Amino acid sequence: NAGVMQNPRHLVRRRGQEARLRCSPMKGHSHVYWYRQLPEEGLKFMVYLQKENIIDESGMPKERFSAEFPKEGPSILRIQQVVRGDSAAYFCASSPTGNSGNTIYFGEGSWLTVV
Amino acid sequence: GENVEQHPSTLSVQEGDSAVIKCTYSDSASNYFPWYKQELGKGPQLIIDIRSNVGEKKDQRIAVTLNKTAKHFSLHITETQPEDSAVYFCAASPPNTGFQKLVFGTGTRLLVSP
């Protein structure tokens, strides 16, 4: 049973370009979360999605960031017009249900470097 | 909202010693407390978790204790081995968000020397 799959694992973008990060949840999981980890810091919640729905995006920056989880295909975190401060590790996680107290499984992360 | 503090930020022990990492949380309604291990360049891996209806949980060399009154929980690793070296994160899950939202501590870098 494959775990949470993220790609690309490493991505380099110049300032002003777009970054697109993809996540396929574990088999049987329909709840996806995105977290961001800045260098030497803990993980911070960004957004929670179910298929075709954004449930909570309270941790997403108001501009340039968007997320989707279409009916078919992976969840995508999109960062437009990247700036140096966007350099971080972005982790996707999934769970079988969204209930509080459920185990969440993380992927290996996508490391974004903005030059 | 929930706030989680974690101590120490770094911990060095000799192989075979025990290691203890402590976390405190602010929201008394939080009911789920997982611990994750993160190795360099990898994603967080769940190593143990505890729910608020339990005071202690053990899995081989790893144990977690929860004190709801004091709002703190701890990770205990016994007979440490060099492969235990990693960054460990605690987290708390406040139920009032309506979904599984984890608030993480800032991490503890554990170094186990042979």
C-alpha cells in the first residue's frame, strides 16, 4: 500500500515564476492537508481539502497561493509569482476521514527553493 | 487558538541512555497528541500517538505520557540507538476546528552518540 506520494521532491524557481506541487494521498484516503515547514521551524497548517472541495484554508497566505483536489488526479498546491520567502518544504498529508483524532500520514515533501 | 511549546530544542545523549522530550499545550479541549520523527530530507513519520482518554501509551522503546490537568505530554525513548537521531515533533489537535488540524511544536533535535 503506497504512502502519500509527492512530486517533485525538489523544485527550483526564479522569483516571479510559478511553482506547482502535486500530492497523491494514500489509497483509500479522501482527505488531504498541506503543511509548510520553513527552515529550522515546525510544520504550519495551510489548507484542508476533500475531493472537489476546500474545507479550510485558514493557513494559506491570502495572495498567490491556491490549492485544489479535483475529482480525478492529485491535489495541487500552486504558488504564483514566487518570492524568496516561499522557499520551504511543503508537506502533503492524508487521512481516511477528517474527524479530529484521526491519524494523519505525511508524504516525503517537496522542497522549493526560490533563487 | 492552540499553542504548543516543545523543550528542549536540542538533546544529546549517549547510546543506551534514555531521552525525554516535553511539550505543553494551551487549549484544554485538545484531544489528540501525536509524535513525529523527521530525518534529514524526509517527511515526518508518526511514531506514537495518544488520545485524551488515556494517560500513557507504550510501544517497545517508546512511550508517551499525558497529563491533562497540567496540559503537558512527554515522549520517552529508552535504550537509545544512533538511528534514533532525528528531529522529533509533538503536535496537538484541537477539536473545535471540526477536522484533524495539527498544531506542531518547534521540534527537538536528538543526537545519540555511539
